[in-house]
Amino acid sequence: MTTTTLPPGKKTEPVSAPDKGITDRARSERKLGWLLAGPAFAVMLLVTAYPILQATYESLFDYRLTDPENRSFVGLTNYWVILTDSLWWESIGVTAFITLVTVAVELVLGFGLALVMVKALRALRPVLRAAILIPYAVITVVSAFAWQFAFDINSGFVNSWFTWLPGVAADTDWFGDRWTAILVICLAEIWKTTPFISLLLLAGLAQVPEVLQEAAKVDGATRWQRMWRVTIPNMKAAIMVALLFRTLDAFRVFDTIFIMTNGANGTESVSFLAYRQTIARLEIGLGSAVSVLLFLCVVAIAFSFIKLFKVDLAQARGE
Amino acid sequence: MSTRKKLVWGLGGALIVVYCLFPIAWIVSVSFKAPSDLANGSFLPTELTWQNYDLILFGGASDLFLPALVNSFGICLIATAISCLLAMFAAYAIARLDFPGKKLILSTALAVAIFPVISIVTPLFNLWRNIGLYDTWPGLIIPYLSLTLPISIWTMSAFFREIPWEMEQAAQVDGATTWQAFRKVIVPLAAPGVFTTAIIAFFIAWNDFIYGISLTSTEAARPVPAALGLFTGASQFEEPTGAISAAAVIVTIPVVVLVLLFQRRIVAGLTNGAVKG
């Protein structure tokens, strides 16, 4: 498929002093730079690098808080226990399913929202912007409760509103079955996070050069062709950034599941499994191992995004 | 644009507003329902009642809700303030100075932002118990920095890059002292960026649930989302639906006010930070 993009503009390299023969001024600037940025850098490492190293260490022990005397080094046994247990693979399956479904729907829906915001009347824009920020700003727990109450067999209105749909009856228990529960979890997640994607895509849409659209129009391209050959290729960077952020975010899904089902009926995500091992069952060793595995999953996803899809954050930043 | 087109896009806009506000309208409606009204399957209450608000603000559930509200405000404001202060220095350095490691700091911020929270909770849970930070304000403020600091650095350096720093020298040439140039020129230019960053960081801290339920056990430090998650009825036969809804509405009010007042800036901050960085 041929796509139309503008050639990259000439980059102006920042002028920096050469390494050798560094001037006093440049040296003091470097020093000041690290002096100012150092504390923030150190705090970031302290609150993430340290805990993950500690978790890695603790994952090598058979260690439960209810029985701290019998802490013993077991090597990689915890990882073996987890990776041979169907619970882990089920939670990976649930997490991957929720991630794929929500991100795919959000991307399409978010693109639609962004298009409407571009085309809508100027007077309407502030209203739309405020409305779209509400789901983003609302606490996930509140959104989860709102959706749970709506589908609840006693307090909900969904069952009485949608009885005409096949499979929905007055006594449909949405949270009693695995797949209907996951469906409601996905709906709540999609509602809450689509606005964020649509804002990123809106910023991407604004970066598509108007001249290309005009040129395509003059050349007789249809609306559909302009969309696929001009608009989307030119905002590829914004799409990829939105995808990367949302995929990693979706993979950590926890709050909505905790509120809606508490992990019952096979709706446990990987984050939930780690939480249950550590905080509820006080199995520090096993819980740490799940945490480390989750961390590795997230790293793998980020890495494959950057390598496979060539997400270039610098390019997305318009540099 | 033709009238028909205007109508179509206007209808699209109306659909967006309904989509965004429907669940909020629903939880507001539930919060005004009497217990006898909860199971009637209708969207609106048959009769408005304040009894759910009464229950969480003055009644039996207020011991659980009010301390949580104070904790949430205190912890989130302090975490936001600390991360904005640290990020301000870092962002100034990134935007204005030339030093090796700029990229390292920005990529570290990105890496921390995508870090799974649960992987931090597991080791902290044990450590906090040993050193006495479990169920305290600092015990939540410190891990909250992992949520608020990366986005603060990222967003603020995007804002600071757009400041015309030459204005500072221009003011000095015109006879202003260094302090005057900073106070009268740079502070007004930088303040909106700092303020917007603070709002976004506050949203993120306010939204936390995992740290809240894992690292607290009493009303000494438990924030609102955790309190909501652990809410049970006054008796085991009473569903806490109405009370939860009322509490949910109350914690949603601050964020809605912030959104309505500063929507333009919040959008700029969110997209600048992620797309332009």
C-alpha cells in the first residue's frame, strides 16, 4: 500500500561542547544539571529499582509471614511452582484477553471520538473536552462500582432495560459466570480509558499536515482513501504511543476486578494473583515471584513494542 | 460546512457527552435512592432521599468514610507537592541546561511510569512492617511518588521547553536584577505548567487503590478508594450500595470541579507529556 508522508524536516542538532577541551562553563553546567535533576532521579530509583531487587531476592525463599521462623532458601523453586500451576496460566489468559479486547475497542472508539472532536463546532469543543476528561479523572474504583451496580442482579437497571436482547433476562447474573463477568469488566475499563487514547489521537490528528489532505483531495482521493493513505500513516507515531501506554496499563488491570468479582469465577488477573499471594495469604516468597514474573511480562511487552513496531518516542515527540 | 453535516457532527458530540456522563449520572441516581427503592430496576429513584449521605457523613459509616477522606486529601496533596518540587528542578535542568544524562532521566521516568504497581507493593508490604511505616501517612506518600514523579517530570519538562527563556536576559538588559527577572518574567511563564502538572499528579495519586489496600490496615492512613473497596453494610443483611454510591459521588466532586475549571490546561498537559515530552 502506498502511503503519503512528508519527508522528514532537517534536524537541527543541539550544539553541545565537544568532550575534549571542555570549557569551565560547560563543566559547571553539567554539574548544575545533575545537581538539579539528581534528587528526582534518585527518588525514582529508590521507589522502584530497590523494591524490584528486594522482590527478586525474596522470591528465592520459601517464606510466609505466618511462619517466619521457617524461612529457607529454595532457589528457583517458587518460579517452578508458579509456572507449572494452571492458576498462573489462567490469570495470564484472562489478563491477555482483557488487554487485547479493551485496547482494540478503545483504539477504534478513541479514533471516532477524536474525529468528532476535530469536526465538531467550535462552540461545542469546551463541552466535549470537559465531558471527555470526566471518565479519565474519575477514580477507577468509583467507575467499577457504577458499572457493577448497573449490571447487578438486584440494584441494576441493565436487566430490565435490555430484556429484548437474546440471553438477557430479568434474572441474568452477570457476575456469576466467567465470560459475562469479564465482559462487564472490559466495558468498565473501556469507558474509563478511551478518553485518554482519544486525547492522544486528537493531538496526533492535529499533526497531520493540511497540505497533504488538500493535495489528496485535488487528486480525487475519496474520503476513505484519504483516511487510510494520508491521515493514519501520518499519525502512526501518535497511534503507537497510545497503544504502548494503554497496553501496559491494561496489562496491570486490578482495581475493577477487585471491586466487581474479587477474582471469583475465573476472573483473576496477574496483578490480582500477586496481590492475593502476598497480602491475603502472606506468602511473601511466592507473591514476590509472581510480582517479578509480572514485571518481566511488562518489560517484554514494552521491548517488543519498541523493537517490532519501531515505536520511536523521539519521533513521536516531533524531534 | 453544510447544515446537514453540522447536524451529524453535533449529534456525534451529543453522543460523546452521553457516553461520558451516563455512568456518573447513574451513580448519582443510586446515591439518592432509598433502600426500598434499590431493587426496582429503574434508573431514577422514585423519591429523592438524603439518607445515604446522612449515613456516611454523620451516621454509622462516618467513622470509616471521614478519616479516609482526610487521609486521601492529606496524602495526595503532600505526594503531589513533593513530586512537583523535585520535578521542577529536574525539568528546569532538562529544558535549559546541556548535560549528559538528560535522556537517561527521561527514559527512567518512562520506565517507572510503566512499572507494575503490584511489583512494588509486595516487597514494601514486608519492609514497611519491619520499619514501622505500615499504616502511616509516609508509608503511602513514599510509594505514591512512584506514581506521581515520572509523569510530573515528563509533563513539566514538555511545558518548560516551550518557555522563551531569552526573556530573562532581555529583562536583565532592560535593567532588572536577576531576582526581579526571575520573579517577574520566569515565574509567571512557568507557573501554568507547574500548576497543570500538579493537577494531573493529584488525579493519579487520588486514583490509587493497590497501595491503599495493601499498605494500610486502619483509618490511620487508609485512603478513600481503599475504604470504599472494603465497605460493608451496617449489618450483614444490608447491602451497602446506597452508602457506597454517596461516598463515590463525594470523592468524584473534587475531580469534576478541577476538570471543569482547568479542562484546557489538563488536555494540554496530558498530550504534551505523552506526545511531545
